[in-house]
Amino acid sequence: MFFSNKNRHLFLWLITTFFFTGCNPKNQEPTPAATGNPAIDQLTATIAQSPDDASLYAARGEQYYLNESYDEAIADMQKAIELQPDNISYRHLLADVYLDYFQSRPALETMEQTVRAFPGNKPSYLKLAEFQLILKLYDGALATLTQLEKIDPLLADLFFMRGLVYKEMEQADVAIENFKLAVQQDAAIVDAWMNLGQLYAEKGDKIALEYFDTAIEIAPNSVEARHAKGYYLQDVNDLEGAVAVFREIGTLNPQYHEAFYNAGLILLDMDSLQAAFQQFDIAVQTRPAEAKYYYYRGVTLELMGQFDRASKEYEQCLIFDTTFEAAQDGLDRIKKLSE
């Protein structure tokens, strides 16, 4: 068989095209380069063997998301949805990726599309309302919750989310009403009890303490519930009670450095300098790169008259945060004293 020059070129093009694409009947996309992340690389290898498995793309997308590789996470979640469009959890995760990637419009659009595609799915309405709340689209959030109410008028999470919206809108009475409705339907919603405590605390109503105690009773290991109570006791000037609560938190979770820091601040205010130093010292040991903990350890030492040690603490603070003006002021004060 003989070919003209024109046909020969066409023949060579066809052979080349077949060689590079025809040998791959599924026309797979190029395999991504190794990332150095064992979980991601293992999933990539598995995807190469099973390129039509939506769950693999979703799993890798989640790993990319945890690794803050947002573009890759979005691409994988979109592929997972393309392969399995009826999986609502994939759509929710894609929306989370968009939101954390500061792409609020596609995040909202993803959830709006999900609600339209699955009009009976209650978690999707709640998630859409949550996104609208985060983005301060209060009217939109309330409209979404009104739609959800038609599906399940007694849903506890509906009332809780509505309470959060009205709380952000600074309509405390309506927020309280909705949080109460939430716990009437489900007494285990700890955050609703905490929000009730906070709202009554803002009103100056002592019943707030009962709500905080109820939250702790329901979730005795909740650091957040105890922290809320500690702040409340501090605000009403029950300093010893507040210190006791923050120390309880430190016992429950020795890595919760903010508890030691808060206890230290209160003890410093009470002029219990040695006890305050001990709390700041634990905070430093728990979070050794936190500049403010060195600063307050320095303040305490300065008040105790231990100026050399205080200077070293201020210097250490400035190593971690060169813009910490209060630490520099402390060094300047001590320097003037020695002149």
C-alpha cells in the first residue's frame, strides 16, 4: 500500500494518537505526582486501579482538605459528585472546602443546589442556614429555616439554629424563646443551654448560672461548658469561683492552656502573685510558643520584685512576637529602675 505525502502524515498522526490515548480505553487522566503524604499517595495509587470509584475521590478530597490543598480537594469532590451525584455527604464536604477557601459564593450555591436536588434532606437545610449565618445573611437563614419547618416543625436543631440567628441579630428575647424550644425537644443540646446562660447573663439575670450548671451536668467533660461558666463567674466578680472552674478545666484537659492563662489573670487581679505565676508557668509549658504567656509571667515576676527574671521573660516574649509593645514597655521600665 502506498500513501501520498498528505495521507502519510494523516496515517502517522492516527498511529501516534492511538499510541498515547488508544492504549488507555478509559482515557484516564494523568496520575498526579506524589505529594509525600502517605494517605494521599496511597489513595492516588488506588484510584489508578479503580478510576470510577467515587468514594476514593471523596476520601482523597477529604485528605487534601485536611492538608489545606483546597484546589485539589475541590477537584476531587467535584469528580466524586460527578460519579455519584446522589451522595449528599460529598456535596456537604465540597461546600465546606469552598467556605474554608474563602469562596463563599460557590459554597452557598453548592448548598442551595443540594437543597433543591434533595428537598427532604433536613441536614442540608441546616447546613445552608449555618452558612448563611456565618456570612451574616440573616434573612436568608431565617427563610431557609422556615422551609425546614414545613418539613419537620418540631425539629430541635431547627429551633437551635434559629436561636443562633436571632442572637446574632441581637434579638435576645426571640433567641431565648427558640433556645428554650430546642431544649424542650432535645435536652441534650448542650450549646443551647450555654447560649441561654450567656443571654441571661447579658440581662444581668442570676438564673444564668443554672443554665451553665445544666450544660455541665449534661456534658461533664465539656471544656466549653465549664469555660462559659468560668467567664460568667468572673464577670459577676466571683473570682474564687472562676479560678476553681478554670482549675477544673485544667484537670479535665491538661493541654487546654487557655484555662491556666485565665486562672492566672484572675489570680493576678487578686494579688495572689505566686499562685498566678504557677498558672502562667503551666500555660508556658503547655504552649511554649505563645508570646503572651511569657509576658504575663514577666509581669508577675516584676510585681514580685524579681526584675532580672522579669526582663528575661519579656525578652522571650519578644522573640516570639517582635510587635508585642507591652513587653518592650516592661523592659524599658526595668531598665529605668536600674539606671
